[in-house]
Amino acid sequence: MIRESEVFKIGKFTKPHGVKGEIAFSFENDVFDRVDCPYLVCQIDGIFVPFFIEEYRFKGKETALITFEDVDSEEKAQRFSGLDVYFPRSYVAEEDIHPEDSWNYFIGFTVVDKTKGQLGTITSVDTATINTLFVVEGGDEEYLIPAVEEFITQMDSAKKILRVSLPEGLIE
């Protein structure tokens, strides 16, 4: 069974494309094209389910058309409309991670600041404002930390630790 901690969000399916089962996929991260993984993951009824890619092609800079095995009609493709798309962390090496592509990769990482120590765990990514923020929960505290590469000093994907050097006063 796939756990939420084993995947990260890379986009969303929008709608079927044509009548042969293609699905339009609006992506934030093109890791599915850079890394050799045979499937993508969707959450259906609270369960993360892998769907094996038959083929895909790009329709634009941030859109792809995907066909999955055994999805060969518009009706079957329709069930994917609106679903979030996830990618398995186990297929991604650190050199393939481009934080600006999808900060969602870091959900579940423990944040350790250079001066304050362990702050907590990234529980979500807030994109509601112009600045993308990590929502970090630690004990009774919740921190909103700007998701910028300049603050990240080291990341350990295997241990899920993100070391940062935050400006003085940011988390007071």
C-alpha cells in the first residue's frame, strides 16, 4: 500500500482529451519526464493508487496528454478529472530534485534551523499568496517559512531532513 509520505504532488488531471482515453494533465513538476518511473499515483477514496503510463506527449509548457494502461475510452478517462497527481519519492534521486518545480516534494520533511534547531515537520505548502510558504508544525507551534532556495543549506531525502538558515526574527 502506498502511503502519503511516499509520494509528492506534481499536478492535477483536468479532463479527458478525445475519445481514446487520453487525459489532460496540468503539471507543476516535469519529474515524470526526467525520471524513469512506469506509473503515476492518484488518491481515490482515500487510497493512493498507481496507474501505469502507456504513453504521454506534451501539449504545452505545463500540460501533457497521458494515456494509462486499460484506460481506452473517454468514459474511463473521465473518472480522473480533477484528481491530484502524485509521483513516488523512491524514484527520485537528490540530483533530480528541482525545488522550484514543486515545493510539495518537501511535505513530511523535518525542518532544522541553523540557530533554533528542530522546528517541526512540513505539513503543507501554502501557495495562496505571492510568496510560497512551508507550513511547519512542531509541538504547539506552527511556523510559516518562505519556501526559497536561499534558506536551504542542506537536504537529506533519505532521512527527510531539510536544514535551513533562517534570517533572525523570522520565526519569533
